[in-house]
Amino acid sequence: MLTPADNELLTRVGPGTPMGQILRQFWTPFLPSSDLPEADGIPKRVRLLAEDLVAFRDTNGNIGLFEENCPHRGASLFFGRNENCGLACNYHGWKFDITGACVDMPNEPAESNFKDKVRITAYPVRDVNGVLWAYMGPRETPPPFPEFEINTLPPENVFPPHMMLEECNWVQGLEGDLDSSHVFFLHGRIAPDGPAAEGLLRLPFGRDLAPTLDVVPTPYGAVYSAKRINNDEGQRWHRITQFIFPYFTMVAAGLPNMVAARAWVPIDDDYHMLISMRGKLDGPVTDEERARALSAFDKGGGYVPETADPRTRYLTAANSQNNYAIDYEVQKNINKSGIPPLGNLQDRAMTETMGKIYDRRKEHLGTSDRMIIFARQQLMKLSRDYQEDGTVPALVDDAKLVRVRSASALLQEGEDWQAVTAQARDSDAGVPIAWVPLFD
């Protein structure tokens, strides 16, 4: 349970808010590179951390990210002309390059130096392995770019990012990945030998529905194990998940030769974007794999048409307006939720129906919520420390702290999961991924 003041601190991300200020110290993923496919192409409206922005790829292929409103008289730069290494406002022609410098002011006298005195708020952008990342913080020189393993793989080994809009606060989405106990309820099949839904992944079946959580603080956030009974011979299943400040997760490994990271990126207080990034360690992504990744929601109707509001981008056709395409026959006979196992749709149905920002005074947290409690405390501490003296967590400036992986392991009761999986959780240790299949 949180007080209203703590809930406000945790969830509000706009300019000047305490949480918004600490979030802006980090590089933030925000769009697939493919959304800006060509130089001098069509600009894209972006809403990020409760700011209205416009993104474009300039003549040289570099990405600009500006406040949407022109600093002259506030017209939207979304309608601007993207040409000759800058974005020119359609109202009076004021043109800005990707650094925010005004490079042309054609409605002023030729001898005027007024353009040299005007800048637009612009944020540096990195285009890495199919994802655009922005730095929205106060530093003139941005911090080092985070060296997640997914960011340092050869580009041909990386899948297109998997995008899904979520119509609720970012913390609610994040907490779903920090809650291992829901897996065999929300995602589980009815019986151990039960069928898979036609055309969909086989669903997991859990024997032990009450995992024991072991939460270990780290310089980058936390790693935790959710331990379950696997059989009667003393074998225990450890599902080991990483939480990386401020909104990154790496869910327990269930596949060999696959690394992943997920970002629960705040669009504003009421919406966030789940950006799932995956890459292969054993070779390039095939054309078939790429096509399958891009069609992840097709069986549920794909995405709804995008409107002028960025908060409609990557909204799936299965959504709150149609109860997430729930099928009660499937719920009765196959999948405990009855919601199609497409991307993170089942989880999203749970977190969105809490409301835009859940009133956490109403909750009753148990032992299985230990990781959620820890993450909330740490996020609020980051915010308060920054407010007090400008302190930022170590991973802002140490890009290698994020060189970690998730893991899964079958161990005997009493074995130390931290010691056994230490190297497997290190991206640079040169050992295989420790994994146990979730879908059997």
C-alpha cells in the first residue's frame, strides 16, 4: 500500500516532476528506426515523458527530435518541410537543424542576426539496432549510451523491436514483469496435458503456484529468483529476472541463444509503450523470423489505424473496447485467462483494467509481491536522492553495468542460485545462457 503522495511521486513523469527529472537522466528508447525510414521523409509526432515532440530523419540520415511547437508563434512542426538538413516550419519558414539551431529565418531581413539568437528544444538521438533512443536530460554532453547486450550485437542478429501501446501508467506495466507469481494463473493452461490453443503457442502449466522470491539489490537495480518446486526429488525451478533502472526488465530465460530486454517507456502519466528487444547469439535473424516478429499480433487483428494522436500508435485491435478478444470457451477448456497469448496482451488486460493510475491505497500485498515492493522503494529513493543533491544511480555513467542477462535453472534444494548462475548472468563471461523452457 502506498500513500497518495508516494503514488504521485512514483507515477508522474512530466517536466519538473521529481520522477520525471530522474527518468530524464537515462537514455530512453521511443520508436523503431523503421518509423522514420528515409532521409527527408515524413516527420513523426512523438509523445514522450509527457512532452509533445516531433521526430524526423534529415538529409544525412540523422534523427532530429524537437518540441513540436515552433518557438516563433507555436505552430506545429509536424507540418514542416523536411529538406536540406533541417525541418522548416510551414507557417513562416523558420528552419532548425537536428541540434536545435535555427539555420534559416526567411521572413526576417537578410542582414538580421536574429536567427542566431533562437533555438528550439532538441534532444540527442541514437539509432541503434533498429531502435531510436533519446536523451532528454540536462547534460550538455549526454551520458554514455547503455551497453545492453542487445545494443552491441551485430545488427543482422537483432529482431525488429516488438511494440505495444498500453493505456495505463508505466509503473503498472513494469510491475507485471516483476511479478513472477501470476505466470501460471494468467498464462497457464488448464491441465498438464491440456491442448494448445489452435495456431498459438503451447501454454505453460505450473505445479507450484506459490513461488518463494529472493530479491538481491544490485548497482543497476535488482535481480530476483522465483523458486518453485519442480518435482518430488528435491529439484527446484529458479526463474531469474533482472530489473534495471529505471524501467527495463529481462524476464527469466526460456530459450537458448536468445537475449532480450524490455522497456516500459512512459508516454505520459496515463499511457506507456512496451518496447521488447530481442537478439540471437548464434547468427543472423532469418527473413522468416523477421516476418514472424513483425506479424506478432496478426492473429488478433493486428494494430488499429494510427491517428494524429501518438497515443494511438501500436494500439492492438484486441484492446479494452472489446475485452481483449477474450474467448470464454478457451478460458473454460484451454487457457486460464481466455485472452489470446499474443505479445503481452494477457498482462496488459490486467494492468489496464486497474485504471490509468491505480490507487495503491486499496492494495493488499503479500510475500509474492516482494520484488514489486522493492522496485517501488528503489525508484522513489532514486527520485528523492536526485532532488536532494543531484545524485544519479551508477549505471547512468557506467554503461557496462547493464551487461547482464536473465536466467533459469533447475537446482537441488539448498543450492545457491546466485553462485550457480553468476557467470550465466554476465553478458561478457563467455558462457551459454542458463535457460529452462517455460512452454513445454
